[in-house]
Amino acid sequence: MIPQYNVLTEKEIRIIHDNSMRILEEIGVVFEYEPACEVFRKKGMKVDDNRVYFKRGFVEEMVKCAPAEFTLHARNPKHNLVCGGNNVIYMPGYGAPFILEPGRKKRNATKKDYDNFVKLAGASRHLHMTGGNVVEPTDLPESTRHLQMTLSHILNSDKCFMGSSLGYHNAMDTIEMTAILHGRMEVIRKKPALICLINSLTPLKFDARMLGAQMAYAETGQAVVIASLVMSGSTGPATLAGALSLQNAEVLAGIALSQAINPGTPVVYGSTSAIADMKSILLSIGNPEGALFTSASAQLARWYGVPSRGGGGLSDSKEADIQAGYESMMTLFAASLSGINFVLHTAGILQFFSAMSYEKFIVDDEMAGMILRYREGFDTSDEEKLAFDVIRDVGPGGNFLTAEHTVMNFREEFFLPVFADKAQFDDNWTASYTAPEMRARKIWQERLASYTPPALDAGIRENLEAFTAKRERDILKRPEG
């Protein structure tokens, strides 16, 4: 395994940590959810209205309660995932309301798109889970769409998936559906099967819906990603050290809440921080500063002893073009080599998180495979890998193309691309050339056509569909939050 690289010195980590502690102690964080404020009051924190002022020792104690790694359990045990250590977990984009199509066409995402991306993630050899809100299915009612989204993950794949973060009740819906899938609630309390994305509202706020969801996951022992998106120059300082300190303060405050509710709750230190494009004042995610935030976050998470989450194949481009390619490779490579464990937005994301592309999904999926191969490094474990005998047999001036050693080893050693064009430039290539977008389009359409979702026990499916139907009928009667 290729060693992880660091972008901060030990001294710089301590400087960032101390600055974050000062932010938490002297400025505080607003929690717009009274049950969360009450948790902190009971722990002895000063709460002024809904602003919590943290004691340094309390935060540091809470962070130590969080596990260094944990296992997410899939309905198919071969897809169980260990989050932490040297492990990396890839999944699709998250939360985009739009689809970008070839020909510079933009449209609203639908439930069909949602199902398609879940199936493509299920079919992928490189994506480890189907993710969460892979796109926003705008043709479904907002109040009930989380039910159909969760059902899509369960029916279309047997990999791990993410749960709803939009309030306590929505979170409990997805938790209960996952309990049905795994047998009963007590099973997933002991063996977490869900993970949820909790985003702060930078600077220094958490809103009620996210906090309600976070509390539901903590109460039931399910995992959460506590993520901060500091837009340096807009919602955060224009200096990277200041922005990183702000992000760190927010994430630590969120981790402290989960541990105060249920010590040992699995948490992931999350970052999507980047910069504001100072020409448009829009978020910009495909840049070296965003890659630095990701790499620094991986290092801070290791220092705190918790798993990390960072950006994947991120790009500000509006189509699957050259810009999308170089920005996405930079950001995914930085996440993967700096030690990020949980990589959202690995495949398909465009236009600073707002759109998904089927064609870019295919390119990013192949990119993820390339990086996974790079991470493996060299295998020097035995004589077969060192190849002395075949080098002796071929000798000076020979070639290895017809050697049995080559036939036996190349599939295991070499990354074999599906999308990339490796043909020679000649008249035959010119005559048969297909534009990259069209090649990617053909691949995703063929993958969807040939994909068969894993079978699900008929009784479990019936129970899930009955639960979903009842919740959809009752949803308008229940309080929000």
C-alpha cells in the first residue's frame, strides 16, 4: 500500500487545533435545535440562547470516545465496509438537483435517474457503496421522497447505502427500513448498517433538520459524517489556515454532540471546504485549495483518531470535458493518497455539486479504478512476483509477450481500462473514432441494460413496501423536525 502523504507538520496541526479550541471557547457554535442544546447544558457547557460555548477539555474528551474505525454492514456480507485505517470507500455524487447531458443540455433529475445511478454504482467494480442522495428526484413529493430513495438503494443493490439527514423523523424512517432489511432494530444497533451526512451551516451553525437526524443516528448507534463546507473568501476567511481552523471547530462540535448522546457512536470527520471563485463569488471545488483542505482534513482526522471524509472527482465544469478531467483527477487523487476513508462524489459530479452526468460517471468510475490500482503499489511478496526465473529464461534481447508468466500475471497486475482509447493513430483509428462522450454514453447504457439487481427475500420486500406505503399515508400528519 502506497504511504499516505501529509501536508501539515505536527506543529501546524497543533496550531490549527489550538485556534479551533479558541473559536469553540470564545465564539461558540449555534445549535438551532433545543434538544441538542439541552444535551450540552447537561454536560456543563454554557448555552446562551442557542449558542454553545465549549470547554476545551470536554471537546477533547468527547473526541476520544469516537472509534478509530468501524464496520458498515451490508445485506450481502461480502460488501461490508471497514471505515478507517488505510481503507478507502468510493461512492457516487450526492445531492445534485440537475442532470447534464451531451450537447450542453440541462434538466431536472428524476426518480428514474436516481434508480439508474444506484444501479450503476451497484454494477461498478470500483465503487464500494451506492451512496445516499445520488441525485434529487424532483418528480417525487419532497416530504416523502426519502422513503422511495431508501427503497431504491435496498432493491437495486446489496451494497451499503446512506440514510436521510432531513430531520429526526425522516432519519428514523430510513433507520427503521434498514432494521427491516437486517431483521430487527437490535441487529443494526450492534452492527451499524447506515451512515448519514450531517453538514454544518458555515460559519458556526447547525440547523434543526440536520441536528434532529444526527440525534436519531446517535440514539440508534448508526454512523454519521460530520462535514463542514467552508467557502474560503465567502463563508469563511480568505486565508487557508483560518478557514481550516473554522472547519475544524465546526466538525469537532458536531463530533462532541454525537459522543455526548451516545459515547462510541461511529463518526467520520468530514470536509468539503473549498474557495469562492472571486470573479463570480460562487463556490469553486475543482482547485488546488480544495485538494489541500481535503488532504489536511485526512491528516487532522488521523491526529484525532477518527476516520475521514473528503471530496472525490470534483469539478466546476459544466460538461464532461478536459477541465472536468484534470480537476477531477487532481481532487480524487488528493483524497485517495492523503488517507481519506470515505469519498463522496467519486463519480459523476459536475458544476460545483449541482449536477450529475452519466458520461462523467463512467469516466470517473474508470479513474477510481486507476487510483485504486496505484494505491496497491508493488507486490514483492514472492519469487513469482519478482520474476527472476522468467527473466533468466527470456534472457538478453528476448521478449515476454508469449511467456506463460505474462499470461498468468497481467490481469492481476495491470489495470485494464474500459473507457480509455489506447489504439494507435492510423487510418483505421481515424475511420472508427468515436467521441469520448459518445463512448461513455454507450458504456453506461450497456451497463444499465445488462444489470440485474440482486434478489431480495420476498417477505422482506413486502414488509418494506408496506412500511413505505403506510409512512407515505401518514407523513402529512406528523410534525416536522
